[in-house]
Amino acid sequence: MIWLAAIALLLLAALGAPLFALLAAIALLGFHLAGEPGTAVAIEFYRLADMPALIAIPLFTLAGYLLAESQAPRRLVRLTNALFGWLPGGLAIVSVCACTLFTAFTGATGVTLVALGAVLYPALRHAHYEERFSLGLLTCAGSLGLLLVPSMPLILYGVVAQQFHTTPPVEIDALFKAGLLPCLLMVVLLSLYSAWHARRLPQLPRSSAREVWAAIRDAAWELPLPFVVLAGIYSGRLAASEAAAATALYVLIVTVLIRREIKPGELPRVIREAMLLVGAILIVLGFSLALTNWLIDADVPERLFAALQSGISGRFAFLLLLNLFLLVFGMLLEGFPAIIILVPLVLPVALRYGVDPVHLGIVFLANLQIGIFLPPVGMNIFIASARFGRPATTIVRASLPFYAILLLSVLIITYWPDLSLWLTR
């Protein structure tokens, strides 16, 4: 019976069955074999309403979609170029910073490649940057913001991790604080490499005070947003849900009523697209929580830990294996499904090895954000290929130096926990 069900599920997965359907089938089968009623799955959807942090997901998603539909990407590029464009490798540094900030607010690296790639790629080529360097830089830089507030993957990790009632508990605010320094590490390393690579290129002249002031005025409405969100969360004055509500309301007023870049008639379409993504996440999350409860009841994490302990005795070796595991699954799954599916398996085992759950979240996302543009099936490879009109193999070769830099960053983040945990303390 069990083997037949497992084979049927594998066939459904191979035929392209939706992820939520597979998770629901596994959860229902698990509870049935354990003698529990199927209503245990439905109860998990009711529990979603009792999670205060969950409201941050639709609100931040809406804010990200509104920003992507407006002219905010163009203004962001103009401002960062006016401030940093004169540095050695200045335009490349501008690209890294702009992609990081935009991905943080949209929560989707593909959106960043589509929205900013059209602006930054021609600018890099016009400034005599090599095609290979430009393609690799934009493909990799688009994922950096996943560790920066108000990244939706951080919120999603926190929601899933809270089901395990860890000590200390996994607070969303703590995850936001923990992601800042690792994100800055990646940005700095990519910026240093960009400056070294562009050392022979002619430097752009320093922007005049008039141009800097004009760029600041042009982005006057967007400029306060990251500082207000960062200051509110890092100071402890705003919870994640409160920051999300303030962000969504502010962006809505600015884009629709003040700048009028999104017409009121277009607003229902933008909201619908944003909520379709949120709905998909919540459906998968509900079934995933049911599956998590079954895994805990069936002692699956304990058995997994016992199997690993026979060959892996220390935390150092476990973290190295974890990095390899997450990089592989990051290639096979997109960010949101990877978090929802893998955290229930990895977190209990990591706790037994003495890994802090907040640090684990940063290690988790740092690996996944690299996996999404690793060959052979990393999603960002194909998005970049379509966006820039180049073969996927060209994108992969162009990204190799940036892979190496980000892998070095991941190792530093993994084996230097204080980099993630210092701000949380």
C-alpha cells in the first residue's frame, strides 16, 4: 500500500502535478497511516489566521509589485549612479546596490532582472564593460536582496520555523537584523571585485552637485522608505507586520495619488497579480504545515538525525554537508517552495547539532539565493537568458567568477555565526 502510494506520488511529480497537491497528498497519506482524521490537514489552514507575522507577506508583496510597476527602478538607478558612479567600477557598484535594494522590496530576483536589466545592461555596455562581465554581474546581483529587510523569504522562513517553538524563538524581527551584515558582506565583495575588474576602464566624471541634488529630488518620495523601514525594525519600534502595513500604505499613496504612475484603473490588476502570488504561497504553506506536523509525529527528524550522527559527529561537518544539500536543492526548487519543504526537515536536525535557528535561517537563504542561478536548472539562468537574449550556456560561463565570490561569502556566513547574530544581541 505504502509503496504503491509512493510510486503514484513520484509519477504525479514527474508529470508536473502542482506542488501544493503533492504536499497535500503526502500529508493526507501520512495522517491516514497514523490513524488520524484528514481534518488534521484542514486545521492547519485555520492556524494560519493565528499567525501575526503572516500579514506581512501580502502587504510587502503588494508594495513590491507597486514599485515594480512604477518608475521607481529608473529613479533608483539614477540616484545610485549620481552617488557612486564616479568610483572605480562605479557603474558596476551601482548595479549591485540597485539590484540588492530592489530585490529586497520585491522579494523576487526574477522581477529585478526584468525590471532593472533593461536599464543597467545597456548602461554597462555603453560604459565599455565587457559583455561577459555585465551578464554575470546582473544575473548574480539580482539575488542579493533576499537577506535584506523586508525580504519575503526571511518572513516565510520565520513563519515555518516558529512551528517548532525553538529556544530562543525565531522572531521575524531577529531575522531581519541577522540578514543585514551578511548581505553587506556579499555586496562589498562583489563591489570590490567589480572595482578591480574595471581598473583599466576610464572612470566616469564625478557627478555635479546639481545632478546629485536633481537625482535626490527625483527620488524624494522613494528615498525615505528603506530608511524608515530599516530604522523602525532595527530600533524595535516597529514589528514586521507594522512595518509592512506602513510600507504598503506609503507606496500605494505615492504611486497612485502623488506620482500617478499607476492609474486607479490599473490598481485592481496589480493587486490581483500580487495576491495571486500570495495565494499560491499560502496554499503551499498550509499544506506544508500539515506535512510538518506529520513529520514531527512520525519522528522523521529524529530518525534523520540518528542516521546522520553515525557519519557526522560535529557541527562543522554538518554545516558543510548542509551547504552542499541546500545548493543542490536550490537549483531544483524555487526559493519559496524550497523554504517551505526543506525547513521542517533541516531545522530540527540543525538544532541537535547546536546551530542557532536564526543563524540557520541566514545560512539557508544565503545558499538558496546562489542555487537559483546555478546550472543546470537554476531559474535565474533562464530568466537572464530570456531577458538579455543570450544562450543559457553563455550566462553560466559569464557568472562563474561571481559564483566563486558568493560561495566564499556563504562559507564566511556559515562558519562565522556572530556575523549574523551580533545585531540580534
